[in-house]
Amino acid sequence: MNLFECGIDEAGRGCIAGSMFVVGVVGDFKTLESLGVRDSKALSSKRRNALALKLLDSQEVFYYVYKASATDIDTKGLSACLKEALGEIKVYFSLTIDIKTFVFDGNCNYGVEGIKTLVKGDSLHPCIKAASILAKYYKDEESKFLDRCYPRYKLAKNKGYVTKEHVMLIKTYGLTKAHRTSYKIKSLEE
């Protein structure tokens, strides 16, 4: 098996509730493609979960998950959390598998030296595709858990993103410990 690159993606960056998950994945491109990896946004929830479980169970796919809680994001800031995540992933794979090439989905590496960027990487790069699937899987699983903790907010449905219904529920019931208090939501200020 040839392991050359680590693909990195995140889920939950734009949420107002819950954590952000940043995942790095290392795996042979052919192996990942044979598992059926695709851009997570192009998959149904059922198919994405099935693929995530295959990736997690594979002996040929290596991954690292960074979780920034709502409190982490409020305290450190989103950019600082992304920078920390990229740094941790780089150190982890540099030390464990001796990976030299890291590619992050998007156009910004948050100042982390040695991290390349690839716009639309989650639809172009097999390792980033796998990372997008795992990041979304972890975000969805957390959203289901938070929904059980705070059922009024329908977090399993809105995944913590700003929707009209979610904003209405916040207006009605207030913020929870799972909400990012540093985020300014214009529709709440009216």
C-alpha cells in the first residue's frame, strides 16, 4: 500500500450549536475509491453513515479526529481552533506514519506551514473525500446526542446550523450550553 498524502476536511464550521470536527485521513487512493468514497455533500445520510463505518473499520485507512467544542470556539476563536486542528493532524501523521504531504479542503491553511490547500478538495481528492465523510459523521452523531439533551432545539434535524426554525427556538427558549455564544446572529438581534 502506498501512503503519501493526508487529506483534511471539517464539519460544523458554520454552526451556531455543537462542535466543529476536523478530520485527517491517510489511505491508498485505490482503496478509498474501492470503498466508494464521494464528497459527503453528494451522499444521503444513510449512505454517508455506511461509508463512515467502513472507513472506521478499515485496516488500510488511518484517521485523526480533532474536536473543537462550542466553548473552545467561543474561547479561542474559530480560526485559532482550525489552526490548532491542522497543526495536531500534521504532527500526528508526521510522527506515526511519516506523511510529508497534507492537503486541506479550501483556500486557507491558517498559517500552518506545510499544509497545502485545494479548493473543492472534498470532490477532487480521495483522502479529503474520506475526511469529509468522517467529519460529517462525527458532527451528525454529536447532533443526535445533543438533540437528546436539548430536544426542544431539533438539533438532530438542523445539525446546529442557522435555520429559521432553529433561530425561532432560540428566541423562544434561549441558548443552551451547546450554543456558541460568541456568534452574532442578526435575526436574534431584531
